[in-house]
Amino acid sequence: MKLVEKFCYRLVLNLLTMFLFMMLNSALAADWTTVNSGVTVHLYDVWGISSSEVYAVGENKTILFFDGSSWTQMDAGDAVVTDLLTIWGTSRTDIYAGGEGGILMHYDGTEWTEIDPGINREWRGIWGSGENNIFFGGTSSSLMHYSGGTFTEEITGSAAYYDLWGTAGNNVYAVGQLGTISHYNGSSWSQMESGLTGHVIAGIWGSSAADIFAVASLGNILHCNGGATWTVMDTTGSYRYSDVWGTSGTNVYAVGNSGAVMHYNGTEWQLVKSAAEDLNGVWVSPDGVVFVVGQNGTILQDGESSSEPPVTSGTYEQGYEDGYADGLATCAGDYPYTPVDLDIENPDAYLVLTNEAPYLLMSGTCTHLYGSSGENNIILKPNSGARVYNFIGNNTITIESDFSLFTVSKSGSTVTFEGTDNTVLVIAATTTAQTIVFNDQTLELVIASGNVMLGGTIIQ
């Protein structure tokens, strides 16, 4: 009888465990979609302009493009067929992809062409502050720099580099084998201590110069506040992480083996998706849509692609006279206007800036903007709202109201300006000063000595 009871007990326990496992997988998959990529090759990296303009690269020189509704394969030419491991760009007309055998390709908005930098490495990571200041990380401790039409190489450290990220041309990070983290200050590279000597640090991304994340191969996720120290974050599981990306310090994703997708909400890391294949790359659009690529043609998506097309440029005159920028994003309201309440978390449009031309935000509109890697210049009319991403310094934000109308608050390094005229600006402070121009005064927003400062005063 005891044997029967024991058997029944184990049976019930196993069935309960299976039920809970199925319920967990169902909950994790609730908001995620496995997308038809149209290919079965391994995909290694993903990057985009907006949620309706995304690129992925992988085996056999595969380059895929997503237009907001479906993925299609792009013509990558026939000269050399090899694996592409990384992709990144400054705009839709200036995109680079690199990989094995020293292959380096460039997309001008019309076609992909192979380029010869005169340096033969396996390229694994790309990042730049502008179209004439781009860094490439590769094997043989190679960090290649493109500037003014010329490629130059610097050998630093003793390991291959896997990824790069920065906030400006004088603040660039490169990560790779043997726990390597290198920092570029605008003139030279120096080594940082990661504490992970036996690890491959495969990915790096930050929301600002004071909020940087790096992921490693033996289950570690590192964080740096912009100083010299990297700390290991508490995580669940021990996945072999391969990439990291986000939109803010409270919305960060890391991916790795066993189909793991981890999310950081500003407080803790949690497993939010467990896919069937190992995952290699992640990119999050300015409007928060998550794209993940992995083995055997796997593409995952969380969130719906925006129907709003991205803006390539916008000028004050266009915005004011015509009520739109480049005919792509409509703007509502003009003077005289009736103030309306704005919901900064539910914008009317998601826009991407790709040059320094001023972009005007009209009264009655609320917009999320993703800045270019160079300087950005936006103008807020009274009763307009903007949440900006990737504004990583040397930017000018003009608010056509008096500063006396505003209250200023912060959460971490993110600062919110709220005016009694219903004007709202949400922006992350960086270690590079950003200029906020009001009608009655001009103030600099910057992180200095660990404090978020506005006009020389600490924001509490």
C-alpha cells in the first residue's frame, strides 16, 4: 500500500510540475511572436532605424530587411559568400555589415557593396558617433577606425573584440574575449577591469554615459555608472549571453543560449521568453518593439511595428509653415491654440532623426524621438511633448516657453520638464552637456561628479 501511495504521490507531483511548466511557458510567450524569416540559416545580429525598418545578418552573406509587415532577403552580391556577424549604421543610407574572412559591406540606401579597408580581420562589432567616425572590432585584438575616408587600425589588448558602443567620439567602449573592456577617450584606448578574465563579454549597450550594460558568456551581466568600476548584477539563471539592447535604463533586454530573453526593469532581471533556439542578437526600436534573431533563421518580435514612418530630417520652417516634416509625420495645432492634455507615454508619432537640421514639435502633439549619433536639434512649441532617446550629448533642445513655468524632476539620470503650459520634455542626462534653451534663459543639463546638474544646480 505504501508503494502505491508513493507512486501516486510522485505521479501527482510530476503532473503538477508539467502543468506549472506549461503555464510558465504560455505566460512567457504571451506577448512574443515567432516571425517567418524566410530562411533557415543562422542569424547573428539585428539593427534598425525604426520598428518598420529593421535589418538582420547571418550565415552565407544573408541580409534580411523588415518593412513593418514581413522580412525579405536583400541582394548582397555574389563576389564572396561568407558569414556576416554584425550590422550597424548611422542612417538608412549609411549602414555597415561585417563578418568572417575580413568581409565588410556598405549600404547606401540603394545597394550593398563590398569595401576593402586594407585590414583583414573577422569583424564582430561596429559603432560610430557619425558617418565619418566609425569603429570596428575584430579578431587579433583589432580596433579599426574610419575617419575622413580612411581606415586605420590599432592593436590593443590581447583578445578578439565582439561589440562596441559609445556616447560620443571621445567615449567609446569595446568588449571581447578574456573579459576585455577597452575605453577610448578620443585619443587613445585604455583597458578597464571587468573582473571576468575567463569570460567572453559579447555585447554592450547603454542608455547614457552613466548607465551602461555588458553581457558575458558565463551568465554574468555587468553594469557601469560611467566611472572606472564595473559591477556584476544579480540575475536569474546562468545563460551564455550574446547581446544586449534597450531604450532606457528601465527597459533593457539581453539574449543568449537556450532561447533565453531577459528583461531589466530598472530593479531586477527577469526571464520573459524561452525560445526553442539559441539567440544571438537583439535590437529594440525607439517605440519599444523588440527584435531578436538566432539559430536556424529564428526571429522573435515583441510588440507591434509602428505604422508611423520614420523622419529622416525636419526643419523649423517645414514644421511651422507646412505642419509636417518631409511630408511624413503630421503635426496638429497652430497659434492661437487651445491647450490640450498630453500623454507622454502614448505619443502621436515615433520619429527618427538622422541629421542636425532642427525638428519642430507643434502644439498639441506628443512625440517620441530617437536621436542621430551626431548632434540633434529640436524645438518644442508650447503645449507639445517629447520623450527623447539616444540624445547622448552635444544636443540643443529649444523650449519656446519661460523656464519659470516649469517644474523639474528626475528618476535616475532621466529628467522630466513639466510646464504649466502643458509642455513636457523627458530626456536622459549624460556626461556630455546638453543645452536646454528657454525664452528667458539657457541652461546646461549634464552629469558631473555623479550628480545630475541643470544650470550648475543639482537636481534632487
